[in-house]
Amino acid sequence: MPRSAKKKKAEDFKKVKLKLGKKKAPPSNATDTSFTAKSIVLAGQSISADKSAQLTNSRNHTLRELLTQLRHYSAPTRRDAVSGLGDFITLHPEALQADLGPIVEASVRLVVDSDPGVRKQLRRLYGEMLPMIPSNELAPFMPLAVVFTCSAMTHILDDIRADAVQFLDLLADTVPESVAQLAPRVLPSFFSLLDTSTTTSDGKRTEANARTALLTQSSRLAIMRSCYKFLSVITRPLASSTDPLWFMSSASASPIAPAQQLFYPDCPAPFAAMNLFDEAAVAGGDSSGDVAIRDQSAAALDRLFPFLQATWTESATIFAAGHISTESLELCVRVMQILQVLWRAAYATAIPPNDRLAGFLRQCTVFFPLGRDFEGDAPAETALLTLNIQLCELTALVSQGSDDADLSRTLRRVVRFVLHTLGLRTTKSGRSQQAPKRSLPHEQFVELLPVIWRLAQCCGRQDASQLLQAVMLYANSCPLSSPAKTLCIRFLARIIELQWSRMPQHNALDLADSQLTELVAEWVLGLPRLLWHLRDRNLNASLAAAETLRLVCQRTRLLDAQAIDTLQAGLATLFCVDVPGKGAVHGPFRLYPPELQRTVLETVACTPGHSARLIQAVKASSAAVAPAYAQITNEICGK
């Protein structure tokens, strides 16, 4: 075997060889004399600092310190800074006038913060701060706020997108006018959230299902609620009227022109071409701003329609299954709300027959009326009624000027549904009467009136007559204190007024029909009795009834001589009537406010050939007449 290598002995003192150019190493027993110094720095505590000359919050932080901490790397520090900023504003609200710019610019950037606690605290801060600031002072900072909000709405993280939608709702509720002006920036963000189409390599867009962009129903519902609210804000100028009968006075909603178009000018305006006084708007035409809103709404409808149709197709299966779930029903409601606000803004009078909405209507009417056999909780029944009313409105708009046979059959189904909703039924003898049915909720009845008006214009004469008769019977069955009573009276009075105007009307609404004229005259003759029962319990309905009687007596030939005598006998009971065994019993005239008294007196003055009974009744109540209208009383009594 080979010998193992010999082990070398460890030397006790090794001699270090020196090399040329190398520094000589220090000896092993040399003493190191170098040293280092360190200091401990204690940060000053702001809570104990003297800041009596500055504005601070309850934790003794100044505004400058709080704004600096908003950019801190630590999420808890940023969250505490936002909370401290809210405390500072609560203690010193006057600081918003002087330092609004720095506060908004530093805080609005946190919309895209990665910490959910910071974003939640920011929404709370703006919810308390924005109502304290006038809208004109907030307007200059809205573009910056919308930029960061849109950036958050297109963020890669789902929770940031969801919080951004809530922040946009907060802005839309507080400063709707300023946010509406920035619609071209906001709408593309909604399109990216609700877009169900994909772009192919050749640039074409292909449609997908409703689950491609949003995975859960709750997230879809939240974004659809926000989208509907924002679309309502940007289309609000087109529906600026608060009158529930807006559809009867706007040229954009019906072929009936507004009141100012009923009169012809004596001479042309010399400078009309310069549009110095917005003649286009006065004449009933759309201004440049309205045209831009309509174009914007049409583009939004075109972009959102694939998603809305896919969502409806997915959720409307509940109507075939018979079991209606709450989330699916709310999805259908949101789809129809978004479509309604867009088609009202995009289409002024009628929807083109070849539009995609016509195909969508055929898809929806398969199960019409929706939930016909459903019996459940009141909110679900109200939502189903609203959906059916919206489908009726869509049917009326699509049916304008269309001769499609399938559409005509759908129109007849819609008319039968409206008549059933109002409680009108036809007996075997062919006579219509009011069926025992509970009153509609006021919001649904307000939505039903424009549907009745549009249906009466596009359906046949018999259907239009039944619709108006249903409104009359519903008006008679409404409770005396119901606001629907006032709406029905004003609706019918507006129809009577339009029949005796210069504007041409649809033949279905022509009161020259003897049967329809008899129904309207009978309803008018019942108004004095209604005034007696109303007394002073519903002054709005009393005023509407009195104005209708004045209109009929002043501007129409609806009543013949015999009807005029009947009307005068009814009007006399409003003033005073002799009851055997009781003597003179005063009517509700003395309880009326001055404006209503004047309307009643003008109605009496317009009736031809005052009867002795009417004159005697007016004299008996002359002491209750307001002094300003004593002259009208003297003219009636022949003094």
C-alpha cells in the first residue's frame, strides 16, 4: 500500500514575507485607536408643541402636516391623516374657503390608493365635506377629481374599481352639473366596465355574454346602479320640467306642440337669424346643448346595448321558470331603467322600426305581462309593474308609424294590460265599468300617464276611447286625498284643451266622436259634485277641477244648453243651497283660498244665461268673497 502523506507541523511563529509594493501589516499586538460616534434623536411630539397661533385639529396637527401625511408610505398613517383632515374641517369649516385647492388636490389622489381602509375613509371625508362647499366653488376642481376617479374605474384591481364607482356616485349627487359636463371622460370608463365585446385582429367587435366583464351579480348591480344614476344626471336638461304632464307640453315627447306654438306671430323677428334670445329653444326646437346630449345618448345606447341585452337574456329566465329571485329581478329592472333613460333622450318622438330596440321588444314580449301569476311581497310586485309599464312605453314608441302585423298584435296586448291595470273591464253587454281594484302607487301612475298618451295616439279609435274612459273611471275611484286625483283631472283637461287648439290632432283623440264626447261631457258635469265632496281636503284637486270647468265654459263648445243648466245647478251648491227643514246650507266656497275662489267665480261668470238659483246662491255667499274679487261677484249678480 502507498504511504500516506506526511502531516506538516504547525509552526509556532510564522515569518511573514515582505513583498515589494505592499504595505507592511501592523503587528498583532498593536492597539486600535480609531472610534465612531452615534447620537439618539428624539422627534418632537406635535401634541405637546405650542401651536396656539395656528389652526389645528383635536390631535394638534396643522393642515400642512395632515396634507404631508397623505403622501406617507404607511397605509395606517395615510388613513389617520384622512381622518384627521375630517376632524380639522369639522372644527374649522372656514378653512375650506381659503385652502380648498390644496385639500382637494392632495386628498383626491387617494381614490386609487391600494389600501381599502384609506379609500373608505376618503369617501366618508368627501361625504361630509362636499355638502359644505357651494357648487360654483367646487366646479374648478371637478376635472381633477373625475380624472382620478376614471383612473380608478379602469384599475386592474376589482376593489379599487368598485370603490371608484361609489366615489363617482358621491360626486354625481353633490355636484351633478359639473360632473355632467365631463361625461365624455366618464362614459368610456363605464363602457370598459360594462363592455361585453372583444376586438378581433382585423378590428371587428364580437359580442360575448354578460359574464365576461363582471363575474358576480352583485358587482354588476352596483355598477349598473351607478351607470343609471350618471345617465340620469347627463340627460336631466332634456327633462328639466318637474310637471308630471311633461309629455303633453313638450314637442320632443309628442306631436303636440307647446303652448307658445299655438299662436302665430304678428310679424317676423328682424334679428331671428342671430339667435340673440335663443329663439330656437322658444320655438320648441333643440338647442345645441340638447343636440349634443341626444347624440351622446345615442352613442351610449349603441355601446351599452350588447351588455344590456345579454344581461336581460340571462336574467329574464325567471319569468319562464315561475320562481322570481330578487337579484335577477333587480338586474332586469336596472336593464330597463338604463334603456328607458337612453331611449327617451336619444329618440324624440318615435323609435325607428329597424332599430335594435324593436328586436329587443320582441324578445321581451314573449313573457308579457311579466310575472302575470306572481303573488309575493309588495316590492317585487311593484318592480314587476314598473317593468311592464316600461315595456308598454317601448311598444308605443316602436309602434309610431309602423304597420307591422306582429307589432299590431303586441300593441293590442299592451292596451289590454293598461286597461286591466286601471281596473277597466267590459261587461257582456259591451259596457265598460270600473272593476274593484286597489289604487296604483303614485310613482307607477305617473309613469303610466305618458304610456296612455302615446298609446292613444298610435292605436285605433276604439282603443283610444277605452283608454280615456279608463282614466275617467280611475279618477272617480281615486281617494279624495290622493295626488292621482289631481293628475287625472289635469290630464283630461289638457286633452280637452288640445282638441280646441289650432294644432292638428290624431284622429283617435278627436272628441268629435259622439260617444267619446258624451263620456267627456258626463265627466265634466260631475266635477261640481267632486268639488262639494273635496271641500278643503285636497285644494290641488279642487283647483284643477275648477280650472277645468273654466276651460270648458270659456274655450269649448263641449256642453249644450241642457248641460249648461245642469252645470249651473251643480255650481250653485258650491255657494249656498236651501235644504228643507234646515234652511240655507253654505257650500265649500267660503272655505276656499282666494285663488280658488277667483277660479270658481270666473267659471260662473263664463256660463251663459245665469239662472236665478245660481245668482241667489252667489249673493248668499258674497260676504265670504275676497275683496279683490268683489267686482266679479257684482257682474254675476248684475249690479
